[in-house]
Amino acid sequence: MTRVFLFSLLCFGVISLVACGKDGMHSPPPNPPRGITVVPGDKKVTIRWIEGAGTTYNLYMAEAAGVTKENVGTLAGGMEHKPVTSPFVHANLQNGTQYFFVLTAVTADGESQESNEVSATATSTVANPKAIAAGDAHTCAILASGSVKCWNNNNDTPTATSTAITAGGRHTCAILLPDNSVQCWGDNNFGQLGDGTVIATSTPMAIAAGDAHTCAILTDGSVKCWGNNEDGQLGNGAIITGDPSSTSTPVSVIGIGTAITITAGEAHTCAILTDGSVKCWGSNNLGQLGVDVINTVATSTPALVPGITAKAITAGGRHTCAILLLDNTVKCWGDNNFGQLGDGTFNATSNPVSIGIATSTAITAGLGHTCALLLGKSVQCWGFNASGQLGNDRFTNSNIPVTVIGVTDATAIDAGLAHTCAILESGIITCWGDNTNDQLGISSNIFDKSSVLVQVQVSGIP
């Protein structure tokens, strides 16, 4: 009894040596909320987050950055909502105004510190983009008008109406109307911008940019490529070594006459033919061509990927993934150092391996991560995640697919070097991952990476 009585004195602060709770020891305050996403609308913003059992949440917001629970009352437009549940729709906002939000979690043990700050601009108009392209450190979109808008790479964007766009390492190319000509801009160290002759014999209908090379499918099904060719990624039967190791003049890919889809990786290229078969060429040091064995010798002519009949394909840094024609499942091959093949291992392989996705409608790959758009319009990603490019509110790699938090209505996706972007049904563009060069469409002064989606805050989008 004496011990119990003394312990009670300690717990109630008569002798304040420890903090106590129902079990004698007092638990620390809860962790801040995770997985916070914001989607703007007409005079409103919708905020979502991951909720926990036995926890309520407080929302603090203002029209200025740097919101905390202590200073919210001193900031312009500052207000608080207690308690709130996810999703929380804040209506009656001013269109064109950017709002900043933080959340706290509340349990019997107290209120947490603030979450990471997120922001969105209420808007009655959106860009309704038709396509999106993510490069190493920049992102571009074709808007509803056909104009091109880029962030962190605005120089020399085309003024003509564009019908297709692709972003490589540090260059971008678009197919323009009315003549289906190609215009490229950005880095040209390897001639990846071309010399303007790609439409000399036929007009392009699809285009793909790799790290430092570019390829286009012409209307007759043939393929022409230009740029860096150190690993045979141009597919013309030659490997250019020495200086220069490239060509700005488009060259014909050998043996390709019925291509319908093209994709370019770091130093390899793949195409789907009209019968669904896949051919790849270029670097094969980690099995990214999908041929029999991992081979340090590059292949400068297209090689058939055995056992694959595909409807969509994507080339990442040194890996490749495809959606199969018959059942919409996904198979991947090549580098797997970060789990980018999604098969639950970290083993590179030249043999296509299956992952646990059966309803894919689109697929995209970055340097070391891969993402798939599913039939239900959600997105799953896997692989390298140091910058949050998997969008699962984590910064740890995953060798199996994980769901991107807050994306439930995506219509298109594209992956850059270490970031990913999606177009939503609402016409909003949202991105997540590396932001050291503002490629997420928001200043890197606010954050240099994000593991959850953020609204692109670029003039003209929305």
C-alpha cells in the first residue's frame, strides 16, 4: 500500500519526477497526421489524410505560408477547424487565392505537432491538359488549347498547336499541327534535338525521348532516331564511340516497319509492333532489352522480346515494363536494384517477371521507379523512393506495388527521373517526388521533395 500511495503521489505531480497515465507512465503526444493531399475546386479545397483509431484532427489554415497552431490567428485569412474528419471540404473560398494548411492529431495524450504544410489554389477554371511529360528535372503539359506549358524548362516551347509531347533527360520534343512537324528544345549535347529533317519522308505519329536520344514513329510504321548512340540506342546497326558519339541527323531503325508504340530509356529503346510483339535495342547491361541473357554488349539492331504481346510499354533508366495485350497484367525486366520490377525481389533479370497488378491501363517508368494507372483510376508505384516518387507518404523503397495516396480519378500519368505526375478528371495536374528543381510545379523553397501529391502551382495551370 505504501508503494501504491507513493506512486500515486508521483503520478499526480506532488513529486513531479515522471509523467503518468492510466498505466502509470504517460504516453507522448501522437505523431502528426500523414498522407495529406489537397485538391482544389470552384471556391473550395478538399483535404484528405490518413486517419487513425482513437484520434481526432484539427485543421489550421491561412493565406500565408508558415502556418502553425500558435500563429494561425495572426496570419492573413487565418482560421482553425476543430475537429475535422477526412475528407474535409472547405467551401466559400476565394478563387485565385492560394491557401496553406496544416493538420494536428489529438488523442487523450494531447495534440501533436503540425503536419507538413500543404497548399492549393481554389479555382473555377482548370487547364484541362491533354497530355503530360516528365523529364529528369522538368515537367511539361499540353493544355486543352494545344499549347505547351512547362515548368523549370520554359525556353523555346512551341507556339503552334501540339498533339503529342515527350520529355527526356534534359530535352523535350512535341509533334505540332498542322503538318505533324517535330520541334525539340533543351539540352543538345548529343544532337538529341535533331536537325529538323525527321519528316523528310513521312510524318511522325508518336515520339519518345530518352536520356539523350529521341525516336519517332512515322506514319508508315517505320522508326527514326537521333542523338546519343554510344550503346546502339538509335537502332541503325551502328554503335558510335569516341567524340562525337552521336548524330543530330535522324537515322532509320533497322527492321522496324510496323511500329505503333515507342518508348526510350536511359540508353535503350523499345517498340510495340502491330501484332503486339515487342522489339528492343541499345544497352543491355542489366537485361533491359528482355533478350535471353544479361549482356554487357549493347545491341544496335532491334531484338525480339520473347513471350511478350503488349498493348503498352515503358522504358525506365535500365529497366522496361509492359502491359500485356490479353489480360492487362504487367511484366517487367532489367535492373531491379531498387525493386523497380515490382516482383518482390531486388534481382535483375532479362526474363520478364509478373507483378501483382491485373487491371492496368497505362504504365510509366522513371530512373528507378515504375507506376501503373489502374482501371479504377487509382495509381500504384514501386521501386526507388528516396524522394517520395512512389507517392505513399514514405521515403523507403518498395519492391511491390504501393498505392499512391489521394489519387482516385487519374486519367494519365508520367514519371520523370525521380518524380511522378498525374492528370486528374477535374483537369488538375498533381505531382509528387523530387522537387529540387521545382519540377513538381511549386517552389523548392517550400519543400525539395514530397511523398504525397501536390497541386501544380504554375501560372496557367490552372
